[in-house]
Amino acid sequence: MAAAAPPPLPFRTYEEYLEAQVTARDLRYLESEAVGRQLVELGVCGSGDVLRRQEFEARAAAAAGPAAATPQKSLASTGKEIKDNFLRALAEREEANRTGKISSIIFIRDRNSHHQEVSAYIDYAHRLRTDDFEVYFSGKKRLFPRNTDLSFYNWDRNVSTSTSSPNYQVIAENACGLLFKNKSDRKIINVDPKAYPGDNTTRTPVETDLYLHVVIYDHIIRRGT
């Protein structure tokens, strides 16, 4: 009888696997997360029983095997008659965000049902996994800011929330303003319109009739950088 395959690892990259074993206590004595990852790999920090990169990648490939053979679900935007610029922009980015080639952050500012001005930075890839986007692309509902998005602000009530997602860590208290750190390649996205958005990141304002203000930040993920 063939030996059972090892269980899949709950990490997308080897760096993420190492980083998960660096404790808050370790970080107090280390220069950076990068140093922490190196020490975990060497067995100095963490449990000491650490997979080598080749072992990790072999297990990841084995786990991806059956999934790769499964037919991919059609895109939510497929077959939809899309006229608005914003929805067209989302449709153009849907496949790349679903496959992890690009990680887009959507800024939306508009008025809610109480006529209060609200805005949010939305992790597009995360929303694609949790929302039914067919209703958005078909025009039945609007993609709208939520207080569970990366950063949410109610301008009338002066209420703000910050929530990290599976793809981004929110860095709210920073001299440079609001920042988002991509968890895959650890690059920083700066959403200040007057600042450089970051390595491998572009900022695209979108003219739309659906909202007061829309900007899309596209971050191309570089694995192993």
C-alpha cells in the first residue's frame, strides 16, 4: 500500500512558512523579519524541526496536483455586458487576482444609504473569494465599502477601522501615512496620491458614474524577492 501523502501546508510561500515561526518575543531582539526567517531556517529560532525549501516546495507541488487537475470555475465577469469603466477595470483584473499574479487594492469613496460619505481600501482578491461578483458585474448590486475592509472611514461620523486581510497587513500608525504590506513578497504599497506607490505597484484613477471617487492600486507579486 502506498504511503499517505503528507497534509498540505497552510502557507503560500516558503518565506511565509518561516515567518509564521518567528514570535513577537524574537522580533524584539532581532533587526527585522528577514533576520528572523533566516534564523528559523537555520534552526536557531522556532521549533527547530524546519522543512528545507526543497521539501516545502515538493509538498506544495504535491498538494497542488489534484487542484490543478480540477477544471477552473469560469470568471464572474464572463458573458456579462459591462459598460461602466470601473466594472470593466475589475473584469480586466479578475483572472490575475484570482490566480495571484496581481494583488489589487481598490479605493472607493461614495455615500451610503444614510447619505454619509464613506470610503475604504478593499483587497480585491480577498473579496473575490468571499463575495459573489456575478451580482456586481451584472449590475444587480454595487461593490461597496465595509468596515471589515483593509481600511474603512466614515467621513461624517469620523469613525475609522483597519483590518488586515489574508493578502495584506495594514500599517496604520506610520509617519508616511497609511501603508499596506503584501504578505507574499513583503513589499509596501503607499496609497498617498503624492507619494511613490511602491515597487511593482501602479496607481490608476478610474472615471466612473457609480461612485464619487475610485482608484485602483495594482501590485505585481514577485515570488521569492
